Amino acid sequence: MKTAIKRAPVQQVPTIRIVVADDHPVVRFGVKNMLMGEPGFDVVGEAEDGDVAIQQALELEPDILLLDLQMPRLPGLEAMRAIMTKSPRVKIILLTSTITTQQIIEALQIGARGIVLKDSVAGDLAHSLRAVLQGDYWIGGERVANLLKALHELMQKAAAVPERKTYGLTPRELEVVQCIVEGCSNKDIARQFNISEETVKRHLSNIFDKTGVSTRLELALFAIAHKLVLPDEL
């Protein structure tokens, strides 16, 4: 009589739930396609602006939020600050085309677990996700285990190379300033960034408060005088 062979139960790998927040549908589609080719990842939500990113993160409670740094309605850093206050369990990886050393430092201090440049997404995304899921960080295209050491090195770098003074303006607000210097109307700016004219007005109000000016002409003159817009950007 043959003895039945007991098979060990197959352990199922838990699915990693991800929300992708980016204002460009093409970027969201591309990231989703990349993740579909990686076992164990499931995109459970999408967000096209900062407010929706907060809502999706709090309602869906994903394991990881891939968050664009420059989002309409609410910039990525501000959205991340709101999420970290209410749901610190969510691990956030910033997606961005460009980022300053100071912004990296601020993002990590708020609670970001990684920064991935969009032109490196194809090669870095899966690695950054695995690094963060295993408790490490992803900075500058590399896995980082010691956050304090990384922050110290970044602060030394920021001190050695003073960055352009921005008067507290966000990357999107700086883009709006550039448009004002170029003579764009609110409608032009709204069309260029795919946002509402009301959002443009809110950006301008914030910019006026931060720079201490009260008209578009004063803002343009202030921007040129204080090098908020560099010659090659005009």
C-alpha cells in the first residue's frame, strides 16, 4: 500500500498595493504597464492632482504611493505632508523630472522613502520599490540603508553649492513666474499646465505673498532682478 506524500503548502507572496499619482495620463499609463510586468504588484488607484492623491492614499491605504513632485492643485511635497500626518504607514516614492538637493532633503525629512527621476523610471522603478518594501531608502538611483548618513551628505552638498534662491516658491510657482515674465495670460498658463484659471489665480496670490509684489509687472521685474528666471529660460 502506497503512502500518500504530503506536500508542503504553497506560500503565496502578498500583493503590494500601489497608487500612482501624476498629472500626466501617459506617465500613469506607462508606470502601470511597467508594474504589470512585475510579479506581486497591483495598481489599486490613480490620481491626477495633489488633492486626489491625498484622498486615494487615505481611502485605499496602499502599501506604496508613487507621487509626482509637481502636481496641480496641491504640489507633491504639500500632499505628502498631509498624507504623512494622517497615514504615516503609507510609503511614498516621489517621481520627478527634476529636483534640487534642498527639495530632496525636505522630502526625506517629511517622510519620503525614495526619489525616482522620470528619465530613470524604466531602470529604477522596480529596484526602488523593492528597496523601500525591505525598509531601505532609494536616493540618487541607489539603495540607501542609513538615512541619517545620507541626509548629512546631502546637507554638506547643499552647503557647498548654494542653490538658486527661490523665496519659498514651489517648482510650479516658479514655472508660473516664468510664464508671467514671458507675458502669458492666466488663460495661457492654465492651458499650458492643464489646470483651471482659478488655480492659476491661487498660484499668483501665493507668489505675490511670498515675493511682496502686488502686480504682474512688479512680479516680472522682481523675477528678473532676483534671477528667479534665468536668461536661457526666457
